[in-house]
Amino acid sequence: MRIAIVGAGSIGLAVAWRAAQAGAEVVVHDPDPGSGASRVAAGMIAPVTEAHYGEEALGPFMAESADAWPGFARELEAASGLQVGFRDVPTLVVGVEDGDRAEIERQAELYRFTARNVEALSPRAARKVEPLLSHRVRGGVLAPEDRAVDPRAVHTALLAAVERAGVMLRCKGVDDLGALDADQVVIAAGCGSAEFIGAGGGALRGAESALWTLPVRTVRGVVLRLRAVGAQPVPRTTVRGYVKGHSVYIVTRENGEVVVGATSDERGFDRLTGTAGAVHDLLRRSIELVPEIAEYHLEEVSVGFRPGTPDNLPLIGRLDERTIAATGHYRNGIALIPATAAAVAALLGGEEGAAPAAFDPLRFGRTRAGASPDPDLNAAGGATTQEEDS
Ligand SMILES: Cc1cc2nc3c(=O)[nH]c(=O)nc-3n(C[C@H](O)[C@H](O)[C@H](O)COP(=O)(O)OP(=O)(O)OC[C@H]3O[C@@H](n4cnc5c(N)ncnc54)[C@H](O)[C@@H]3O)c2cc1C
């Protein structure tokens, strides 16, 4: 079988890798592989601390993917010969004021619905788990099963693994799916997934031969990369917290990189506006939780675009007999790599219903290309933009 994959982010590459392993002839199309969210992300694999009200349908798939990550990381490292920075360290969620503490308690109720391990911690117990926490921290919760991976290392390893598996990479954009010479097409173009219009639209053509598009929206996020200098200590856990009602997270890599994130807004593909304020807010909040961060070297400010959907759930499934969607992963596209790749590989293998029904890419009906988004769709689910996000 000949498979064309549109998009060489981590989702497209992981699908390509699985499809090639199953014996398919795979071509991945992307004008700039790795230019999307996959190399900006923090890398949290967080079925507990990424649980949000209104997104309960995501829970089992997040859990399945998180559980698959250790084996997926080992297999990818063996296939690529490269490390992916998977870290089995717990996540702490802490607050500095009474209001923050109340917010964490509210969140913890939802965390407990994930049926995974969650422990309430006193301030002293929290500092025992993470000695770098500020003395102002008022306690919080521990999610021992939320983990993290280095998304840049994962993307680099996937590139190497697909090459070794015989996948061809074509550095050219696609706008007309109908023009692709393939038996099956997978749309994995992140925030570009809404844009296959105006040039035939091939497989997205509806019964009445109209053109249709996927309901993917762009949710911008700023994230910082810092580095401890010399013998400076770094957090040994992932720290998430609320500071005067605003959230922030701190993810540490084995190599000493410390990622602080992230903002969230819907200003489209704007890489510049508002970054100064974002840097200021993220640094101030992270330093309130972990004062040592003020001593680190600020290496990078990056801006990425999360592919969101009207109900914040991904779009994974068949659009028609030739086309599959694997996009819309919003805040959780790194966490969901293993489960998405497995589900799409099964769909390609003819297994109907391999992806959860809640992720059906046609659940919003067919959206006419070029039409303004349906306001009712945007009101559905929890699509409201939060000020800070993962
Ligand atoms: C600041 C920030 C922090 C995040 N933190 C986390 C986190 O901690 N944990 C987590 O799980 N997720 C996180 N995410 C979300 C995660 O990064 C995304 O959900 C995930 O990377 C989406 O991967 P993707 O492969 O679908 O898309 P992308 O990585 O965006 O890749 C899409 C690719 O498609 C290509 N493309 C676009 N249009 C076309 C076209 N017409 N033809 C061909 N190719 C095309 C692009 O060039 C790009 O390479 C974060 C995101 C951001 C922005």
C-alpha cells in the first residue's frame, strides 16, 4: 500500500514510522519538517495534571498513551540510535496563596477521576519532594505518574527512525490532496490542517462535490528555555503551579535544560507580538515557585502554535475511504504520540473503530471551506482560551 502523510511534525512522523513498520510504502510531505509545535512543546506526558473539565473523553486515550510511552521511547531509541530524554519523574502542583491553594484543590478533585495516583501534600512534604521550592509555597498535590520527554529529541529521533525504515521525505507543501499519488492519505499538518482548500480539496470533497475543511484553530503559546550554569541545582520534579491565579510550569531535562511555559492566546500565526510581556510573566511566576531560576541563563524564547479544535479533543479517524485525519492534538500532541500512531496504523490496516468515537473528525459535520467558523461549534465544549496553558 502507498501512503502519503501530510506533515512531518511528531504526529505525522510517528504515523509514518508505524506504517512503514507494517510494510507500507510511505512518503511524508512537508515544506519545513519540524517547524510546527512539536519542537516548541515542553514535553509533559500528563494524563493527571492535564485533565480539564469538559475534556473527560480524552482521559482514557491520554492514559493509554502515557502508559505506552516508556516502551515507545525504548523502541524509538533502538530504531534511531538516539536518546529521547524520557524522564520518569513525578509532577508537583503547588500554589503560593490561599486562592491558588483553593484552585489546586478544585483541580485535584478532577485529577482523582483519572483513577491514577494523586497525593495531597503539606508545604513541608512538598519541599521534601522538591527541595528547590520557595518557602512561600502553601502545599499542593503530587502526581507520581505524570512524566516528561524531550520533544526536540523525539522529533529528531523520529526523523532518523523513519529514514531507516525507508520512508521518503518530500520537502514540499501540499494543498491539493487529490493530486497525491497514494492509496491512502493521512492529514497530520497541525495548524496547517485547516488549509487544504482552493486547489481541489480532493479527498475532503463532500457528497455534493463542495469543498470542505477541518475545524482546526491556532492557539499560540510562548515557552522559555533556560539552563543552569555550572553546579547550580535544577528541580528534580516537574513543577506546575498557580501564582496569584495564574499558572506556570517548569520542566527539567536530564541535560540541564529547564523549560518554563506557557502562555496561550488566539492571535493566529503571530510570532512576535506580546513576547516581552510573556517572558516577564513566565519568569516572575516561575521564580516565585523556584527562586533558583533567577540564577539560570535564559537561552531561548520560542513561540509555537497548538492545533486546537472546537471541543479541544483531537481529530483522529476517517474522513472518507482514502483519507484519515490525525490532527487537532492541541495541548497534548506529544503525550498522545504513541496512542495516535497506533490508532492510525490500525485504521490504515483496515481496522474500523480503531480511534475513539469521540475523536471522529466529522463530529462537527462537514465545514465548508472558506466559510467563517460556526459560532455554535466554537461555543461547544471547553474551547474558551485560558490565559496560560501547556
Ligand atoms: C508552547 C507549547 C507547549 C506545549 N507543551 C506540550 C506538552 O508539554 N505536552 C504535550 O503533549 N503537548 C504540548 N504541546 C502541544 C504539542 O506541541 C502539539 O499538540 C503537537 O506538537 C502537534 O504535533 P503535530 O505533528 O500534529 O503538529 P506540528 O508539530 O505543528 O507539525 C505540523 C507540520 O505540518 C506541516 N504542514 C503544515 N501545513 C502543511 C501543508 N500544507 N503541507 C505539508 N505540510 C504541512 C508543518 O510544516 C509542520 O511541520 C505544546 C505546544 C505548545 C505550542
